[in-house]
Amino acid sequence: MPQGCLADGIQPFHVMDILARAQRLEATGRSVIHLEIGEPDFPTPEPVTAAAVRFLAGGQVRYTAAAGLPALRERIAGFYRECYGVRVEPRRIFLTPGASGAFSLALAAALSPGRRVLLADPGYPCYANFVRLYSGEPHAVPVGPEQDFHLNAELCRAHCGGQMPVAISASPSNPTGTVMNPAVLRGLVEWFASERGILISDEIYHGLEYGQRSVSALEFGDSAFVVNSFSKYFGMTGWRLGWLIVPEAYVDAVERVAQNIFISAPTLSQHAALAAFSSESFAELERRRRAFEARRDFLWEALVRLGFGVPVQPSGAFYIYADCSAFSGDSGEFAAALLEQTGVAVTPGKDFGLQAPQRYLRFAYTADIPILREAVERIRDFVVG
């Protein structure tokens, strides 16, 4: 490969190596419990698949407008009125190929070469790679239990380096599963607005909370870019459909970018997603949310009893970020040995940043409680054995 290209700076996603090794073990007949990948185990809700079948039967699977299907943009605007009490003009809503497509549009509009982008550490690893692809400079901001593993206005002020501030915040968070305090999010939105900076709010795990609901950055103003997706709460990972809400001043620029790099998001997925907002779908999604909460409770209590440290109980998403230093000084080695010896696949902390990654493992409770119980028994044998 030619040297000096943008891809040179892209770091590997180590969980994919864990997944590949787990799949090779399964191919030999080994029993593997997958707690490494952040993908809901539930199937797509039936109303969504039924809507897709009906649309396919019509035979007209053509491009939509670059910004997306007007009816779906209207429905998402209605969702924000109903769920968050905010009005969003449909023209500000862009349907994208997954949340990754939404980040591509936001960063293309927001970044100039060399622009520093503040990221919570630990945090989702792909943020930094997106920033590098758009010629920005990712800047890790250490966060810990005292901040519930989230950015805040004070930290961003201290780390912006005298530049116009740009940051990506996420709540609920991957890998920690923590939900940002509404007052903290308000402070972020208001400070970025006052500094004429750019805040990108990752809200793809909204709807998966176990206690106080998440609030949207849009509840505190319309200056932030907001990313969401049908993958997590709506259970539509393989449909590759997300959305981006942009400030009014960026609508035309974002539409030009979308026209050139996407043409449009998948048409079948957009028509199917209309049914995701039906009362039947929401009833099923609420049942699943309660199932995730029961799994969270079971696995969190089990890991703590085994001696793992969980400094902040996760209250959203479907992850537990657990300190394994009572058993090992290297979470990467621990995860590799755990997989080889017990068939339990988890993600080491080195995927999520520079803040003590050797201490942490991410457990995804995207498996039913009987499977989690078996995983806990295997882990017990491994750490006690």
C-alpha cells in the first residue's frame, strides 16, 4: 500500500480480532459465549420486517433524495416532539448509512485540517479514526468515575488548546454504559454555543436506559450536531440506517456532502424504518429494554461478587466496563486467555483509549440470562481455578 495516505493513521479495532478468533474456535466445535460485540441479540421487530417485505413486493427500490425519505424525516421529527419535547425541522434531519455515515457528514462539515477534536478517554475507538480521516487531530481527554466517564464543559475548556472547541460526547456511553447527568449536558451545549464551537452529541443508545431517561442535546439548544441510529434501541443493526440532525447553518453543506459520498441511505431500510415507530414496535422495544435491564442487574452483581471492580454502575446501553486488575495486570492477555481456556469472549480495554486500558474489560450483555449465567460460571472457574 502507498505510504503517506490517510489510512496509515487508522488504528485497528481489536475487538474484531477477538471476534475472529472466537469464530475460528467455534468452527472447530468449541462452545463460545459472545460478550464482545455490541450488537443486540434480538431479531428485527416484526412490524419492520413486514414493512420491508411489502415494500420489496412493489419492486420500486430506487434511490431516495440524498437527505432521505421525506416521510421518515417527518416521522423522526415527530419522535423528537413526542419523546424530547423539542421541534426539529425535517430539513435538518439526514438519513445516513448507519451512525457511521452520520459522523462522516458531521465531521466533513465541522472540520478543517489540523482541527483538534476532544474525545472522552475511555471512549468509542472509531471516533478518533473518523477524525483522522477528515484531517483533524483527535485529543484524548482523560475521564474517570468522578465524571461518570463523561466530558464536561470544564474539561473541554481546559483541553481546547486555545482553538475553537470541537468535541464528540456520548451518552449513554460505550464502553462504560454510563448516562450523562442532564446538568452536565446542558453545560456542554451552552458552553460550546457561547464559544461558537462544534459539539457532536452521540445519542445512538438513547432508549436503552435503566433509571432516568437520557436527555438530548437538542433540549438545551439547536447548535449541536446530534447522531442517532436504528441499530441499538430499534434493533436494526444490519439494516445500516442512522440519522444526523444538523444546525440550520449547515444544512446546505451537509446535503452537498451527502449527495457526493452516499447518494442516499438504503431505500429498503428507510421504508422499513417507518414501521419502527408503530405502537406495536414500541411495545416490543420496551419489553426488550426491560430484558436488558434484568441482564445488567444480573451480570453487574455477578462480576462484583467475583472481584471485578465496577466503579460506576452502568445505567444505559448494554455494557459493563469492569476493572480486572485483581486478577491480571494486562486485560489484553486476560481476555485472550479467557477466550482460549473457557470460550468466553470479552473486549480488552486497549480498544477504548489510553486511560488505564490494561485494567479494564468491556462485557456486552447482549445474551439472555441463562447464557450469562453460564459465562459467569466459566469466568469463576477461570479466576479461581
